[in-house]
Amino acid sequence: MARIQMRPVLDDDPAAHAAAEAAMARLATELQEGLDAGDADVYDQSFAADVLWGSPYGASLAGFDELIAVHRRLMGARVAPRSEFQVVAVRAPAPGIAIGQIRRRAHDGTGFSEMALYTLIERDGRWWLAAAQNTPIAEAPA
């Protein structure tokens, strides 16, 4: 027989939640500006030195230097279609921590779109991307 247990609500500090929402909105704006300009340095400007990144194709990258090299190559090749970034959900399990889902939807409806889960950490008044996992948006199998 399964035991019933009380589960905590982790996102229960209104001040922490408001700060997390603002940080996630700033990240989405940076990502949008970087993609629109084809500029990986703008796109990655809030990525921490030890960022952990999961690509939509299953690769795992660790560290800013490795990731910026990949993003510069992809931006130079204009791999991503014109897209719109949208914050979908934000959680603030503790002050200085923001976990959010941001969707990137291709404008033409046929290009590659994805949903990403981002973890931001505040250090000395600045929010940094600590980890991200990107997942392609695709039709569910029948």
C-alpha cells in the first residue's frame, strides 16, 4: 500500500518569485537579442563559466568556453530559424535560485522549435545561467 505523504510547495516566497521571474525575463530577452543579431556573445552573455548544457540532440557540454564555441559556429551558419522566445513557467525554490521553462518557437511554424529548462543562480546581484536542458518540440507519437 502506498504511503500518503505531504509534499512541500517550494515556490512560496513572493519576493524570491518576483526576482526569479524578472531574471528569467531578462534571460529570454538576451536570448532573443542574440538570436536576432546572430551574435553568440550576446546570446551567451549570462552563462556562468561552469555552465552545464544539454543539447536537444543529447550532447552534454560543460563550461562556457566549450559552449560559446558551439554557439558561435551555429550562429555563423544561421542554423536556427527566426524565432520567438517565451517564458512559460518560473519557480523560485529559494532566494537567488530561478528555475524556468523558456520556449523558442520558429516563426514559420515548420522550423526547429524547442523548450528549455534553465537554472539561474544569483551571485553578487547578477543572475547567471548555471544549467540548461533543451528539448525539441515535436508531435507526440500516436
